[in-house]
Amino acid sequence: MVSHRPGALKQPKKSHKHGKHKSKGALNLKNKGRAGAAVVKKAKGSVTSKLDRRNREKQVRKSKLGVTSEAKRELGGPGQAPICIVIVPATETVNVSALLTEIKAHGTVTNETESGCYFHSKKQNKRYHFLTPAANAGLFETLDLVKCADLAVIAWDHTCELNPILKTCLFAQGLPPLQHTLVGGVSVSDQERAQRRRLMAQTLESLLSTKEHKIHYLEKPSDIDTMLWSMANFKHRPLSFLRHRPYMVSSQVNFEQTSEERGTLQVTGYVRGGPLDADHLMHLSGLGHFQLDRICSAPDPLRHKSSDMFEMEVLSQPTDACPTLEMECPVDEMEGEQTWPTAEELMEAEEKKKSSKRVPKGTSSYQAVWMMSDEEDEVEDEDDDEGMSEEEEEEEESEEEEELVEVEEEESAAGTEPDYDLQFDEETELAELRKFREATEDEAFPDELDTPLDTPARVRFQKYRGLKSFRTTPWDPKENLPLDYARISQLENFNTVRKFIVKSHVKKERPVRKGAYVSLFIKNVPISIIESQSAAITVFGLLPYEQKMSVQHSVVQRHGQCDLVVKGKEKMLAQVGFRRYLVKPIYSQHTKSNKHKLERFMPKKGSFVASYYAPITLSPAPVILFRVEEDGSATLLSTGSTLSCNPDRVICKRVVLSGHPLKIHKRTATVRYLFHSREDIAYFRPVEVRTKHGRRGHIKEALGTHGHCKIGFDGPLHQNDTVIMCLYKRVFPKWDFQYF
């Protein structure tokens, strides 16, 4: 029996007429889970009129204007710290002392020293503290003075030239409000004076990329009064890393020796930045942080005419809440051990220590004990990076020496200048050449490494692992940490802790107010500070936890005029905020991922992250990296700012092993040169491989015993393609910290 099948022209049934509203199912289907907007019910009487809103805005604006005007009137006024003005010469030929002599003739001068003086202007009713770098002052002394200034003045001469390194460092460190003055324009003609003005305006516009400059042309005596008025009426903008911390520029320094190597340093000056108490740890540039013995009052040189009748009063003394000077955490080497080592394990450890010692041929065991450990560490790092045996290194060194001898014979036959050869250092030149070749090869073939023939790949790369996705594959940051991580401290949530500390530090009341003239008695200071004392000493107060060591990350960018080849873990001089120290950083990419790829050499373009062991810096601070030469000079490398103090930042070193497709059949290929043994193929079989043209695949099986393997890909393979395998290992900075 055949059932009836309706045709295409069958009349459908009429739908149910449910009215103009939609059913619940239709509404749910239309909304797709979206909830309606919540209705905010306003309290009774909360609706204000337009006139009331305008009146409230006017009151808020008037209140803010009053606070700003009051702060501007107090700047340099009675009872406050004088306006700190640092006059920086644009070049060494600028005569700053003549400019200061002209300024001193328009007011009262007190406490005159080599670095500057206190100055009071009756006409402006303001107090000033003029500071100038010494004639033989270096770059760092100038930077230390400028960072403490309320106003920076650059003194120019008729050449209108500025030291480019000084300009870069000043802008990278952070500049206070800036003004300019052109000296030496009194005894010139009007035509030459106008020409100097045009040249000055063009120079500032090209250097600073803006047309808004405050320029003082000292052409007549009344221009000094105009300049003093401008120095007292400017918008005060302190540097961000000094806004909430106390600091001081010394006007008097005394040292009382208490032992053979240490003593108590008395620094007298005005408290700036914020209030102070004796529980603060104080940082001295180049020496580190120290504790305060007491804080005493001192006679204000701009208020007291005679200090004979002044009685010194103790304002603050340290309490039990004073933090300690310990930078590192105590290390317990047995903390991670779960069982006590046996006698066999101890013997094996001693044998490994003995075998890991590398000494020249012919060295006895007694002489080997006295070899320097720093050289061993550097050799081990180079061996780990290059993966070369001792015999290969000796062969290469001997070949290089033979080649060098041949070149020297040719040069001596040709006849060279003897003075030039005396300044030539063969070892340094060879090291730079080797580093240049490595950097060029790494730039052309990033992270690529040939699989070693004499060492099994499973042994050479046993610390490496494969990742399915570098961005999404998890990596435990607490896994396989070095022993140096037991010496550092970590803040649980850096940004949250930083905001909480700064907020609580500002609200806390302290006995020594901002602007007070006091004497700080700093105890246990090395006696070497007297020998290295500059014209003025700068003292900075530390926020809580800033004396503790951690892993500091900084986002920096290479200086445009620097073309040096800089390898990771080279010793650098880092200036972070108000501190300077020697570190050995490693470089990584600046990305938002939870893992970051290591850069073997300092990148030439773009921003990157430098990581190193250093004290915690809570406030955002500028970072400047220098390279210290053998003669003590410093070469500017890069500038930037701090990122965070997070030891959990995972920095991975990548190694790329490459192979060549020998035979290709559709999506399967026989690959050689990727490995050289059947055991290595079985060890790395779970790791995914890919090609430079974007194909992905896995190792199916090993063919023979010479390292050939069959790999299946997700698509057809080209004959000119290259098969690569990426392996990753977490790396850490090298501990080498010292204040500079």
C-alpha cells in the first residue's frame, strides 16, 4: 500500500493568532540570553538643578586654584626650603662662575662653597640655592645635581652647542622645569646680538622639538632681575621618583671617625620631597644605604644671623620599627632537600666538582686550587651556549694563533707605524671580532644551532623542552629555580603593594617636616666617602622594602649613536632612579605573553627588556645603561624606564635544530641532519616539528641508525623547504651586584 505524499504546492496550515504580543519562547530566542538594563533609582532630593551644578563646579575650580596659588607662594618663601637651581654649562667653554658673580651682586649671599651658595633677593622676597657642577666634574656628578633640582638652567655661549651625551642622559633621567640663558652678550654689537638670538632660537627648536622656551639674554644689568623673577615664578613639577620620598642636598658635611674603617657622617641641609623621621633608611650615591643615628635641628642660614646662640635639638631617633640593612635573604641549601645525601652521593658530587675544573695543560692539582672561579663561570657559560668540546676549542684557538702570526709577519714585512701597534691589544681585538661574528650570524639565522656530532642531542639539550605553542603552553614559574633565587625577595602583587606603600607613606605623620633645615647623623659610613667626596652630597630616603634584592625588569631602547655589539650577561653600569650599580643583565622581548624569548645580543632596533638582580624600586623610575671601559670611562648604550620587580617573569632561550628533506612523498618526508642517532630521534619524537614555509608535523619513525627519520606533515612539502625543531630552556640573570 502506497501512502500519500504531499506535493510542493500543498497549502500549509494557518498559524495560531495569539494577538500582537510575542510568546515567551520567541522573546527568549530574540534576546539570546541578554538581560535587560538595570533601572537606577535615584534618592529623593538627589536631582540638582543646572545652576547648582555650575556653582559646585565653580567652587571645585576655585579650591584647586587656591591650592596651586598657595603652593606657588610658598615656593622659596620664608619657612620653606629655598628654590634649588642647578646651572649646567652646555659645553666646557661656558664660564658659569662669571654668571654666578653677576647674580650675587643683586642680593645677599650666605654659605658660599665651591659648588654654590644660598642667595636671598629682597626685591623678589625669595630664597634661592644655586648649584653648579665642578670644573672637573664628570657626567654622573652633573646628573646627581640635576635630579635634585627644582629648576634647571642651561648656560649657553655664542657657539650654541650642547654635549649630545649630556643632552640624552638629561632627558632620559627626567628633567625638572627647564630654562636657558645666553651668557657673554654684553660687549657685542647689536647686529651680532640679533644674530645670536636667531641662532639660539633655531638651536633650541631643533634640539628640543618645541618653540616654547624660556630664554634669558643677559645683555644689561636689569636682565638679572628679570631672570630672578622668572626663576621664582614657574610651574613646579618634581620628578616622579622623588615626589613622595625625602631627599637632601648637602650644604655642610662633617665626618667623625668611630673605627678604623667607618664613622658617622653629618649632612646638613634642607629636607625636600617629603617629611622625614629617623626610621628611614638613607641612600648615599655610590656607597649604598645606611641607618640614621638621629636627626637634629640646625640654624637656618637664611634666617638666623648668628648660630652662636642656637641650641641643637634632637628631633627624631630610631625606634624598634626601623628596618634592617639586610639586602639578601638567608640561604638554606638543604631547604629543598627531602632526604639526607648518602656517602656515595657526596663522593660523586666531589668528583663532579673536581672534573668541572678547567685548567691549562701542565697545571698541578695544588696550582689548580688557586685558579679564579670567575673565569670558570664564564667558560661554563660559553660552553653551555656554544656546545663545543675542549678539543675543538683548543684546535680553534691554535688555528687563530697561527693565522694571527701569519698576518703579523705580513704586516711587519709591509712596514706599519710603531705607535699604532703599541696601542693595539690582540686579545681584545680577537674577542670583539668573535663577538661580532656571533652577532652577525645570530641576526642572519636567529637561534639556529647545528646538532653536535660528538655529543648526543639528548645529553646536549637535556635542559630544553618542546612547546606546542610558545604563547599558550603553560610554564610553571616556580620550577627548577637557581640557588640565587633563595637570596632575593618577592612582592606578591607588585602594582598593588606599590600603590599601598606610597599611599600609606604619604598619609603618615613624621616629626621632621618638609622644608626644615636639619642635620642628619648617618652611622657606619665607610671612611672612603671623604676621599671620593664631591662638591655636594645627595642623600635620598628609601621607601619600605626598597633595600631588598629582587629581579628588576626595565624596558629600554638602544641609543641611536651606539653601534657596539653587546652580548647578554656583560657587565653594565645601570642608573635606576637615584641609584647606580654594576649588574650583568640579560635581554628579552617586550611582549604581553606569559613567556618571553631571550635575545642573545642587545637588539639594535625597538624596545626590549633588560633583567638583572638589583634592589627593589617601587616608584616608576628612569633607567640608563652604560658600558664601563677599562680606563674608567662610561659609554651610553640604552635608555628607558622600570617595568616591574617580578622574579616569576619567564625568559626562555630558544634553540632551533634544522634538517633537510631527502625524499618527499605527498605529506610525508624523509629528513636528514636533524639528528645523528636513532636514540636521539626516539627521545625527541613527542616534540612537534615545523618548516620555514609554515607546515607542521610529527616524527613517525626512525630510519636506520644514522639519524634519518620519517616525518608526517599537515600538507605537501616543497623540496627547498627546511625542517626545524624549536627547543626552549628558562634562563636567569647572573648575580654580580655592586654599587658604583
